[in-house]
Amino acid sequence: MEVNLLEHDSTTPTTSVLTLSELAKENERLKQKVQEQQQLIETLQNLSLCNQSRFGVKHLEGSDEDIRFYTRFASYQHFQAFWQLVESAANTKMVRVTSAAGATQHRSTVSYIIRFS
């Protein structure tokens, strides 16, 4: 395998020679751009963390397709109408039965409530 190496001819002037001051200016401009990009990255990461900790259906408001995927409602307005109907029940104390003993206790509580109603 034969490789041809070109030799550098220092007698031939190059057309892309930059002066030291031009290089310094370019270096400062690039440093400034890097700093701006780092600030943007930090801002986006902070925003992302805020959004992750406060995720809710409100984030899906602008996309009926996302609402349909996550909730099976046709639109955000449909979801909101349903939520207004069930919100009061969702905010009351709910009873959860997880075992037979709990079911017995639940039945006695219900019969107690019915007796005194």
C-alpha cells in the first residue's frame, strides 16, 4: 500500500491566515457563545425539573391527541366536564377495602350508618 504525503511549503503564502487579534476576538466570541449556551441548558434543566414535579393533566390541555391517549376522553373540555361532575366525590374520604377482615369492618360501619340514618 502506497501513501503519498504532501509536504508543506512554507514559501507559499496561505490565504486564510488570521492575525493574532482576529483570533483573540473570535476566541472571545466563541467563549461568550459557550457561556450563553450553558445558561440556556441550565435554564431548560431547571424548567424540566419544575415540570416533572408538577405534572398534571393541565400539561395535556393543548393536545386533544394526548388527552385521548392518556384519558380516553375526546378532548380536554370533555375531561374537564367529567371532572366537574366527580370532583366533589374525589375530595371526600374514600373507603378502601383490602382484606376480608377489612370487609367485615366496612360492613359493620355501613350498617351502623344505615341504622342511625
